[in-house]
Amino acid sequence: MFKRIDHFEIVPGDAEKTINFYTDILGFRIKNRKEIKMPPMKEVIYLQLGDTVLEIISADDPRPKSEFPWQVGYRGIALEVEDMAKAVDYLRGKGIEIALEPVDLGNSYRGEIRDPDGLIIELRQWK
């Protein structure tokens, strides 16, 4: 009946800054971009990485996310990396702060970065 997650959505504080982060730093590509005339929505942008799709919803006057790390709701996304050390070096070279240094969990390595709005992006290298 249910096949897979089709996409996930975020409402950024600054859509262009967020698009640039996901495309220029993380390698997503713009799949589709469409103006929406349904205030407060202004535009919907679909970004794709492999078979994962991220929907960016540009809106008038978006409200900031709570700073409380354990609030109800989606906590973050996870990107699988081929080599954690190389990924971390690459991100640091692009000026991206490592929010949680990678740790060895036995069957994988796990670290975290944040997007421009502070949303969690887990990095995972499976052993």
C-alpha cells in the first residue's frame, strides 16, 4: 500500500540562502521551481539528491523554529556519506561548522551539521 517517503518539506527563513546551501554545499540539484499565488506561500522549490526530494516552501514572514532541541515534530534529516572524515573535511573547507563531531556507534559513524536555519542534518557512514 505505502511505498516510500516521496519528499519532505521545510519553510526556511531565507529561501535563496537555503537553496544555495543545499545545492552548492550538499550537492542537491533543483528539480522544479514554481511560483505559488496562495499567500503566505510565494514559491515552491523541489531539490533532489539521488532519490531524495526536499521541498522548500518560500513564504512571507516565516516564524523562527523553537530553540528547544526536544520539541514535538520532525527532528532532522540524515544524509548517508561514503567517508565521514572526507565529508567533515569538505564541509569545514566550505565554512560549515560541525555541530556534533562524528562518533563511532559500532555499526556506523554519526555526526551533525545545521542548515542555514539551524535545522539538524545528521551525517551517517555505515560500516
